[in-house]
Amino acid sequence: MVRPKDRFLIDTAFMIERTYKTFFETPLLTIDGKDHTCTFGFARDFLRMRHRLGIRHSVFVIGKDSHALASEQQLHDIMDFLQRFELPYVNDPLHSNLQIIATLCAPFSHIVTADRRLLQLASDHLLIVRPQAGRPDKYDSSSYVSPEVIQTELGVSPPDVPTYLTLTEGLGAAKLTHSQAVRLIELYGDLEAIYMHLSQLTAPHIQKKLVDNEAQARRYYGESQPERRLEPTQYHISNDALNLDTERHRQLLHTYRFHSLCVLLEDPPEVRLTRTGSKRSTDAYHAVVNRTAMTELASLFRASKVCAIDTESDDKDPRQGALFGVSFSVKPGEAYFVPLIENDLKDVSKDEVLQFLKQLCASEVDFLGHNIKYDDLLLRRHGIRIKSLHFDTMLAAYDCHGDWGFFNLQYISQKLLGQNITSYADLVEPNQTFLDLPFQVMVHRLLPGSVRDI
């Protein structure tokens, strides 16, 4: 719920752009030879926004981005209107809206914007409010963006937003996919770190894109983050609550001939739009990347009799493929992924994880899998032996339905269970490997979770 004391910092760039796209500078409201159409669109959108978001404290930011979208006369008219209505605003044509908002945002609770670059400013105490896609004057619970929502939607945390946008938007035709960008950020961090580790990239086509477009990437990256914070004392803004429901304000609207807006001067109602977590349910999938998680998985093994297993590799031939990780499921509805990628491990080394896997596979648990011979051969190449190979769902399917044309897990799962599961080819693009996937995608591609149902 929006509280009466909540303060909104409003990025005017999207409001000005919306007004232009609505009226295309057509002079629809002229008084004494002066066109007020742009001012009307701006005022109408704010008053609607005020009611839908429950805004009682606000400050408008008119920076370099806003000045680039409107003529000086239009901006002068808008600011004159704001002054007459005693609506606080900051006008600074020398600095970007992002830079100004980053400077001012500390005491605010919400930022209203359509600029995705501002997502980097989201925190537990500062939500980003964005208009609905395709309905810029509408707001609902999905409009409220928290760090959790950013992590869910983009796969990165707010500080990584500039790097993510650079990789997915700032390279033009050479832009990377969502998965490629997230994985690079997971492995190396910000754009500077990615370029420092270019030689380590496993995908040569991604490396080439980054090398060929380095200047463009760095320029976009610089524009996507506030290079330096300005002095907040440079701006003088009021903390007073808005009180627009007065006869003076109604008379001002009549002076502008904005008669239809008078009904919007009433105090906004109590708004119960809340931020949405929209986090995917991840409780059933666990990444084993530290000692605590290893201890938990070992404990589950000791209490189990059967375990589904699946390995992740970069080759269909187990005699040649590299082992990237192993997935386990020891109880219905849960699965665990143990990576063997140094960058994804926390307080353990790859050698320690290998020893841990040897202990698990040498236990008394009976292992089952789909084409488990592949997993067994791949593990043995890495010094890991499965003590008890118990069951193979692919062989069982062939024994029962030998006339079928396919026996891959995706086909069998759909045929027998009516369940669609994601295949390796669906996730990994040509010329890529499992290593190019974001870590959470790796974790969620846990085939044992489906094998156990068969």
C-alpha cells in the first residue's frame, strides 16, 4: 500500500515523449494565440498518475533527456504551469535525468519512469514504478519494481543493470541474448571485468562481437550509469505535501481552459497497489555451491535408498565430453545441481566438489537415470564410480515399447506423462555449451526431476 508520507521522484522524459506521441505537436488548445496542448497533456498525465499511484509528495525531474524531447518554449510552458501550481521540480539541462535522479533519490520511496536504466537504483527502500507496456497511463501491482523483480525478470541484481543493458541493447545488431548477457555477468561482473577476461570466453562468436563493438559498448555503458553523483545541495526542493484540491487551483485550470481536469484535483484515494515479488518458485531446485549445501545433500543421501542422476556435458560422446556438473533427486519434488565450474562455487574448490561426488556415488544408494550408461562413462572418466547402477528408464521404455520411433526423455515424458520438459537443444544455442547458460537456468534444467516421475 502507498503510504501518505511516501515521496515520488518523477522522470518527466517519458511524460513529455508520451505527450508528443499523443498530439504530434498539433495545436489543439490555443488561447490568445498561444498553444497549450503540450502543457495540457503533461498536466493531464500527472493528475491521472497522482490518483492511480496515490501521490501526495512528488518532485519532477527535467534534465537533459527531457530537454532533448521538447522545444524550449514547450518546456518553459510546462515549468510555468508547475510553478503556478506550486509543484516542485528540478530543471537542469546540463545533466541527464538519470544523473539527477541518482543524486536526489535517497530520501524518496518511489521513482516513476519508463527508462530501464533507472532500474539500477532500485532497493528495498526505493521502488521503481513503470507504466504498463502499451498502456502508458495505466498502473497496477506489476508496475512496482523491486530488486527481487529485477532479479527475476532480468536475471541480474540492480547494480548489474547497466552491464546487462549494454550487452543486450547497446551493441546494436551485434547485441547478445538475454542468456549470454546474464552468464557473462555471473562469471565476470561488470563490463570492465568482462573485457578483462575476453580471452577466457568459450564462445568465439561472442568474443568477436565484444571485440568488434568495444567502443560502442563502452560509450553505451557510460551513458547507462551516473558516472558521478552531483551535490544534492545543488537542487532546492520542497518537502510539502501536495494540496491541489483548492479553489485557486481550480481557477488556474479554468484560466488554462483545462476544464476537464478539475475533477482530478481531488485528493487521491488510498492506493493498495503493492510491489510484486513475481519470483519463480525455486524451492524444489537447489544449487549445491558451498559446504552447507554439500552437508545438506549428504544428509539426504544417508536417508535415501534411490537417487535419480543426470550429468551435464558439452558432448554427446561421454568419452570426449567435459563434465560441467551433476544433478540429483533423492525425494519427490526436489532436485539438486552440483556444478563443477569454479566461478559458480562459493567456499569450496572444484577438487573438493569432485571428492564430494565420489563419496555420494560410492554410497549404498541405488542410482537410476535415463541412458545412465552415458552418465556412468562420463563420471568414470573423471574418477567417479557409481557403486549401484539400479535402473535405466530409456532401456525400460525400449523393452516395453520397442516399436516407438524415439526414446529420448522429452518424447517419453510427453508420451507417458503428458509433461513437457526442456531439452538441451532448446536451451543451448548452436555453437554454445551448457557453460553459456545463466546459472539459474542450469539449476532449473534438472532432468532427474522428470526422471523420478517415470
